[in-house]
Amino acid sequence: MQAPQSTGKIPALALKDLNSHLDAPTTGFDTDATGHMSFPGLPDLLVATFTYDVPPFAAGTKIIELDVQGLILGADSTSGFWTTIGQGPRYAKEYVVSLPIYTNPTTGKQIPATQTEIMHIKDGQFFILAKDSGAGFGKARSESVYRHIDIFDIDEATDIKSPNNDWTTCSMVTSAGKFKSSIKPATYCPFLDFNNNS
């Protein structure tokens, strides 16, 4: 990548591919539940299969999926830029975590908290940062009503990793929105409420 260029008025960033390990197109679409592409000297790369025509590619075409996470500036102007991607080892297991419910003060409705961070503690236990959403300065409501650091445990949870569970068909829940009897979510434990708006 090239170093940033300036137009004289507004700083600009010009990206030019100077070197790549891949001689193949890539996409940011969601990856397939199984399958990969292999290239010499690289780990197996996750792929996405187009389910409809995406010119110039026809439905059924498999493309390498790169989830670009960041842009890193080299040590000096001659070393350019590097992109980082979300590719990593293919996961071995998958679990469901039921997030806590809170009352949205604007609508009065009960809604699930959102999750922004997870950190492994030990032995199948994790910290999780659960919070409300849609609030903050510049929003219709600035006051936060829910911010917690909680713990969940996957020791007795159902490993749901399978192609059937990774589709949008809601195969893990009933028509009433409840988990099917074969699915046990992680054990969730409230831990630290740090919602202080002062």
C-alpha cells in the first residue's frame, strides 16, 4: 500500500496493492459453515458461496472471504500499509448465550442487551460486557440504563456447531421464539453493574 497523499485541502488516503499472497478475488460475505480454499504457504482460507449471481460471478461460485479488521501503517513511509483480517483457526465448538433482558425507557418494551466484548477467564467461563443500545449523546436518549460485566459458563451448554444451526432458518428455536428442548444455552450469571450516569 502507498503512504497517504494530500490534496492540499483535505488529507486523503490512496491505496494501491503492491504485493499480495493471493491471486484470487475475495469477498466480505458471510463464510460457509464448511469448506475452504488452499494456497501454497498459507493456512486454509474460509470461503463464501454466492447463492445468487454477483457479476462477474455466477451463483454457486466460491470466493475467499476476508473480514478486514484494520489498516496498519508501517514503521516508515517506505514500508507502506498492511491490512489485518479476521481469519483465524476454524472454530471447534459453538454455544448459545442468552443475553439479559432490560426495559427500554423510550418504548417501555423488554428487549435483550447487546454484547460488545467477551474475555475467557478459565475452565469454560467467560466475562461478557452486556449493555443497552440506542442511547448516548447525539441520540434521542442519552442516559444509559444497563451496563454490566457478567459471567457465562459453557460447561453444561449444548455444542450447536453444525451446518443446520448456522442458517437463517431458526432451526434452534420454536415458532414461539424459545430454544428447542435439545438446545441448552450457557449458564448466565450477573456479576458487576457499573451503570453510573453521574
